[in-house]
Amino acid sequence: MAHPKPIPEGGHKSPFNVIVIVAALGYFVDIYDLLLFSIVRVPSLQDLGLPPEEIQHVGVMLLDWQMAGLLLGGILWGLLGDMRGRISVLFGSIITYSLANIANGFVTDVDTYAFLRFIAGIGLAGELGAGVTLVSETMHREYRGLGTTLVASFGVLGATVAALVGDLFDWRTAYFVGGGLGIVLLLLRFATYESGMFEQLKQTGSRRARFWLIFKTKDRILRYLACIGIGLPIWYAIGLLIVFSPELSRALGVTPAANAGQAVFWAYMGLAVGDMSSGLLSQRLRSRKSAVLAFVVMLAVSVVAYHLSTGVSLTGFYVICGFIGFAAGYWALFVTIASEQFGTDIRSTVTTTVPNFVRGAVIPFTLLYLALHESLGALGATAVVGVIAFALAGLSLRHLRESFGRDLDYAEDEDEPAVGI
């Protein structure tokens, strides 16, 4: 089967264009809402009347429901992005998670809390993938890494604002603020426009949104799994070491124990700097893989430091959290790599599902952590999970192909491996 006619690539060279700015603001609100539960987990469950011994267990359950929503939403929004366009996802996702978070401010029982975290997770799943896909397809191929870097670097600051709001206001108010920010951002979305690549593909009459195309050949399967694998250490570090920092800091003998909001604040301050640094390093080296390798090694070092920080001061513990955040700051590169690995007809599906499958990996991570907690203790359990996450990332990085400056002007072919590989 012949390949469709190449699709012209967008020509933006500056990352300071309307698409990048609106995508960055969208990711800012997305991260605010995504991390807000981790920040208000303890006070919200206390307010709902849970005894102290149940807070960690119920907190894990609620987090897993949110991540399950991300898994489902990643597939739904990804397919919609390839069927109806990237803009439709940017509108639909923000409406969904904004309304869910406003409703979260009214919950009075755990079951309703879990349901709304699931719905919020579905909504949150679409924001990053659609934004990065749109940026990748509307910028010059030599500069799109700068655009996605700006989106991620500014976007992760949403977690720091969530930490401040969570500390200063009641947890219900914090949810109302997140939902309100999303509604305001919705108005800015009318300034965006659809990807030219997608519009031209649509005019060819080619079928789109074929998720199964990813699994058509062994090469595509390996590329897809490798894209997921390199991101696992990021959400291992954030989803376990940072989210459960109150419990883990107590196991380390930190007195007083860490505050989850402060741990998230310092980790995401580091993440913002790390995302910018990794993006610039990738541009400097003209290599995605080399920059990712450097940051994976740094993250492994920071995780070891975390586990060896017995008796460290609270300030010292927060410094380590900041170091972990900086080293985990290859998130922008990770999502950009996913966007660059596949053709326009399934690019939104891949770019949206990959980061959400990585986020969803928190489910098996937390389940394994709880299963090992009794026999190995909190720190021993997180260490075992970490070894698994980094081993998978190392194997994945070996199988990834360099994608810096790669031409994205193609669609996947049903019968042969994608062109341009």
C-alpha cells in the first residue's frame, strides 16, 4: 500500500506563539488538578472522618481510582484527537476535569470521592497529549523541542500553586479554585487553531484513530512500549516518594515528618527547572536519547540519596525532594519523543496514551508497595519498586531510536512499518 502524500509541517520557530502559550496554560491547570489530591489527601480524609490508621490505605485507593481514569481517558481522548482533531480534545478534557474538581469540593463520603477522582482522571488524561501533539505539528522540526519544553516547564508550576493553595486554604476551596481556573482557561482556547497536518490528512479521506495500528508490527510495538518504559522512573519518584513523603519521611526518622504539600512544592520547583534544562540539553546535543540518559542517571542517584537520608533534617529532606524533581525533569522530552515516533494518523493517540500509561503505572507500583510494606518496611518496599522501574527504563532506552529533528510529515501505513524510521 502506498504511503499518503506527505503532510506539510508547521513553520513556527519561536516557542512564544499562541498555540504554545495556551497549551502551557492548559498543562498548568492540568498539573494543579492532577497533584491537588496528593496535597490535600490527609486533611480531606481526616475531615471525612477517617481514623489515622486508614488514611494511607484509603489514600492509595483514591489515587488508584484517579490513575485508572487517566488510563481510560488516555485512550478515549487519544482516539478522539485522531478522529475529530486536537482542538476538540483541548476543549473536552478541560470541561470534564474542571466540573469534576468543582464537584470534588462538595464530597461527604469516600465512595463519591473515588468516583469523582475517576472522572477527573478521565478529563486530565487529554490535556498534555493534545497540547504536545498540536505544538509538535505546528512548529518547525528543529525547534519543536523548545515548544514542548516551554509547555512542560511552565505547566509543572501548577503543582507549586496547588501546594500553596492547599496550605493556605481549606481543601474544598482548593478544589473550587482548580475547577474555576479550568473554566477561565476554556475561554482562551478559542484563540487556538487546528494542526495543518491533521487538516490535510483529513482532506485525503484516510481512516484515522486506528489504535490497533500501533500493534500491527513488532517494530511499532517495541517503539510504543519503549516510549512508556523510559517514563516509568518519573512517576515512580513522584507517585511514591513524593506523594507518600509524610509516611516515608517518618520511616527515615525525619522530625517533624514532611508535609505532602511542601514535598510536592519543592519537587515540582525542581521539575520545572529540570524540564527546561533537559530540553535545552537536547537542543544542544541534538539528541533526545542522550539527554534522557543523563537525567535517568541523575534520577537514580537522587533516589538512592532519598533512601539513605536517615535522620536528615526536614530542610535536608525537602532539598532531596527538589533534587528528585530536577532529575525527573525529562518529562517534556519523554512526551516529545512519543510524539515523534509515529505518524500523524495515530500521533494524538500515542502522545496521549503514553504519558497516561506511565501515570497509570502508579497503580501496580502502589499495589506492589503495599504488598511488600509489611515484610520489607516502607523504604525497602519503595526500593524494590524503584529497581524495577529503572531496569525497565534502561531496557527501553536501548530500544528507542533517535528522533531529534525528525520529519513528522507522514502517516502510518497499515501493511508496512512507518516511513522515516
